[in-house]
Amino acid sequence: MPAPRSLAITSGKGGVGKSCAALNLALALARRQQRVLLVDADLGLGNLAILLGQSPVRTLEEVLSGRCPIEAAVLEGPEGLVLLPAASQLLPWRPAALTTTGLAPLRSFEAQFDFVLVDTGAGLAPKVLDFAAAADQLLLLTTPEVTSIADAYALFKVLLQRRPDLEAGLLVNMAESATEAAELHEKFGQMVRRFLGAEIDNRGYIPLDRYVREAAKRQIPFALATPPPPATKALSRLAEGLAEERPALAPQGFFAPLWRQFLSFGSPAGPTVSEESA
Ligand SMILES: Nc1ncnc2c1ncn2[C@@H]1O[C@H](COP(=O)(O)OP(=O)(O)OP(=O)(O)O)[C@@H](O)[C@H]1O
Ligand SMILES: [Mg+2]
């Protein structure tokens, strides 16, 4: 079964624009005839359905627990985008559906897509690391703020310990200018090379754009606005690069590697998930 390419959008610091970037990148890819499954993996704090003005009935937590088939949880978004929402409250869950028998339907569902984009929570908690490290590629977000850069570095370091082969790129959000973004890419790349012995691709930048905030308030993705605001143009370039490039390693999809992360780095019934039975 062919596996889709999976890309996790993540950050060390919260509120840097992951959910906005994930949703609008997904739409930019969908506009390029890519079939995209967007997974909201910010457990208990799902935002993507809200940003689309939708109310989920079933959620990722229930799908992973085996309480609901994935087909019943996904929502249809604009441009043919398919969204698997997360709950907006703490739901007890266990990765029961990821065990060998439950995994097959998830793998065959994701096989219909070209890309699985995963919007994670922020920080270094196991529930963030499990989801971020499961993807084929990582899109690490930071703003030019020094605390955001430090947290992005700290997260990347931990993720490399789990996945030394991780193919990662840095996306600068809320940049005041192209020069500011270019300098940040240069410095971050040097730091990563020198202290972590790793490489990180330059995935460009999204300018600080007041329209992004306005669109979020109106629950309409800015990628759908005409004329396209500067942030849309930046994400279109990123989508074009992603759609045209061939990944270095064969895509593994998302759900099977997620299960491997749970097995390798934490007990599935342990601290990463609720102890309450599903
Ligand atoms: N390029 C941008 N220009 C201006 N505002 C932006 C930009 N990108 C994101 N924002 C705003 O920043 C805020 C945080 O965005 P978002 O919710 O996407 O961040 P997040 O990283 O997903 O947060 P969390 O860590 O809580 O999940 C929102 O109000 C959003 O509208
Ligand atoms: Mg978010």
C-alpha cells in the first residue's frame, strides 16, 4: 500500500502560528491538486476546526482509542481538504487503534492522500514529541523573538535524539522583513550544524501580516482571500517547493510511525496518555 508523505508542523514555543500555517499550507497544497489530510494533533486544544468555522462531532482522540472509525471523524474543508479534528477538551484516550489490527484501516485511509499534515502542540511534552517525530518531515516554526528561537532549538535537539535521520526545515513566521528572516535562517543553520551536527533546510518565511489575525477572527482561512495577502504568497511558495520535490527517503505515512514512537519512547498506557479506560 503506498504511504503518503507526512509533515509535522511544530514549535518549541506556543502561539507562533503553527495552526494558521498548517491550515493555510494544507489549502495551498490542495490548490496544487495535492490530496491533503490535515490532522489536528494538539490533543485537548484542537483549533483547526474552529479556524474553519466547523464543530467536530468525533475527534482524533476517539479515532486513536478505537472508539470511532476515522471516516466518521473527518470533516470536509475547502478545496477538497480533509480535516481530522482534535477535541477541545481533555478526553481520555489510549492508542488502541494503533495496535496491529486497528492500524490497517488507518493506513488504508491515509493511503488515499498525497500528504498528511500534522499540526502539533507546542513544547517538549511526550505528546508533542510522539506526533512530531512520527512524520517523515518536520517543519519547525519560530518567530524572530529570541525566546521562540531558543525553544525551537531545544525542541529540535530533543527530536534529533529520537530521530537522527529527521528531515527538517525551518519556517520563520511573523518576520518583519526578508532580511530579518534570512539572518535568522543563517544563524539557526550555523547553530544546528555546530552544536548538533545536523542540517536544517530553509523553508522560507511568512511576513507579519495583520490580515492573518483578521482571518482567524472571522474563521476564514486567509489562503482563500482575494487578492491574496502577503502571507498567502509565502505559503504558496512553500507548497510549490514541497509538491515538486522528491523526498530523500521513501514516505512512511503517519499512523504506523506514530505507533512506533509510542512503542519506542513511552508506554502507550503510560504517562503520554490518560490512564482512564476508553
Ligand atoms: N504571519 C502572521 N502575522 C500576524 N499574525 C499571525 C501570523 N501568524 C499567526 N498569527 C497570529 O498568531 C496567533 C497564534 O497563531 P496560532 O494559533 O496559529 O499559533 P499556534 O502556534 O498554533 O499556537 P498554539 O501553540 O497555542 O497551538 C493567532 O492570533 C494568529 O492569527
Ligand atoms: Mg495551534
